[in-house]
Amino acid sequence: MSNDPRAALQALVSAFEEHLVAASNRRSDDDPAVDGAYIAIADAFDAYEEALYDAYDEVTPLTVFAEEEDSDDEDDDEDDEDDEELLEDNEMLDEDLVDEEDYEDLDDTDGARTGR
């Protein structure tokens, strides 16, 4: 793997071009050439992002999403309940992180600020 962002960018562009060729020559919905080209884009993007960050401490505004496997409706309902429980836990944690006394100290030192 190269840490040169320009080489990584060229590899990413090549992966996009190969994906276009594979997609235009698709033989079925599950064509392994298209699937392979899809994965090659994700891998090349990750390499580019890493090289860009290593060289310039910079990132792109893009994200590679992992494909989710199909599941039945029962599993989805259970996941939704778990998400709601996590959200409630996070809300409790957010409230605990705010300490009103910290803001009162700031109000005492800065006459422009008012208490809550």
C-alpha cells in the first residue's frame, strides 16, 4: 500500500473506471464482476483517505457504508426497541454531563453573562 495520496487517488479513479466497465457488462443482478468492482472502490477509497490524512491531516466529506444484510421484520422490531433504550440512556448521560454550578462560576466573572 502506498502512502502517496496522488497514487492512491489514481487507484481510486481506476477502481471507478473498472466498476463502470463491470456495470456496463453486467450479466445478472448478482454479477461477481460488479460485486468485486464495488468492493474495489471501497478499498481504494479507504486507501486514499488514509494516504490523504497521513500526508496532509485532511479527510474527504465522503463515507463508505457497509452493506446491511437482509433480516426479517421481527429482528427489526427488536433492534428498534434496543435503539430506544440506548437513546434513553444517552439522554440521561447528557443531562448528567451538564453541571449548572460550572455556569454560575462563569457568570460571576463575566458581568455580561446572566445566570440560568
